[in-house]
Amino acid sequence: MGNEMISIKGTKNGLLIVLDTNQNFEEIRKNLLSKMESSRGFFKGAKFSIFQGHQEIPANQKNELEDICRQFGLELNKDSHTASRTELTKTPRKIPLVAPQTDAGEAALMVKRSVRSGQRIVYPKHIVVLGDVHPGAEIVSGGSILIMGSCRGTVHAGAYGDRTAKVVARRLDPISLSIADSRHQPERSVAAADECQTARLSGTKIIIEKFLAGR
């Protein structure tokens, strides 16, 4: 977890909020509140568990952190203690992704239409759109996003912190594109290339390049 006070991981049982309990509680509380505010709406409706490692914090402090999560629409996993320990040991720290593919055996939401202005799709794993993403539409995915048509709306891949997530589109011309905690806003005056493109993280910067199968 490095120097991060809080990391948020997507698991099959919901969100796993991992605390660095060596840090000051007030700083942990502020850090969690900041993450929830910056991701407002992304986590709404998701189940969550708090993992404290071997050094547990007092029950009243844990309850305070849970209340912050509830304020932003999250739901506490009823088996949070068991689920958090199980998922932390089972979930790999990083899973190399190319793009959502059926032969990889990873779950994905299939959207069999274009996504129009005012529509918002949120899913904890990969999202595949068999159409266009129009300006004013928003796609938020815990994994990668594959758009078979044009991407001209707002997209956020790796929304729960997956820095290996990618955005692939037949025509990549988004209003705003985010991967994990990095954001990219293209110059609207520059026309997007009329070819399949991939957006991925390189360090802390999002780069957009021609799509190459297998990369």
C-alpha cells in the first residue's frame, strides 16, 4: 500500500477500503472524506468493507469511517470482517489488462446500444458498449472500457483505483477521459484520428495511441 493512507479496491464482494492504521486517525478520516468527495456518485450503491490489517482501530473510529461511506451512498457489507480478509488475500495487487475480452474470463457489462446525452452507466468491472458514447453521456467502470463506435462523452476507467485499466474506442474523441486518479481533457480543436485508439496510463500521464491487439 506504500505511503497511501487509504486505498480502494474493487472485488467481487464490493469495495474493499484498506487503511494504513499506522497513520493518525484524523488524517485517515480526512483522506477518506476527500476520496469520497472527489469520486462523488461513482461508488453510490456499492457494498463496502473496511480492512484494518493487524492493528485495528477503536470501534468508534471504525464506525465514523463507515458513516462517511454511508453518507456517499455506499452500503456496508454485512460480512465485512470476513469478506475483507478473504478478498485481500485473494485479490492480486495488479492484473495486466489489454481490453475487455471474453476469452480472458473476466466479467463485463455489455451495453447493446449507444449511450446518449444525460445517460450514465456505472459498473464495478469492465464495460463494453456496442455503439457510440455521445457528448453529455458518462461511462464509469472499475475496469477497462471498450467502445465499438465513437467516444465523444465522459469516460472513467479504473474508477476504483485500477491503474492498468484502459479505454479503447473506434474513434476516441472524449470531452473528458480519466483512468484511476488521472484525468485527461483533450483539446477540442484537434480532430481525433479516424482509427481505433487506446488510452492508458504511463506513470501518472494518460497517453493515447493507435490500438494494437495484444498490447
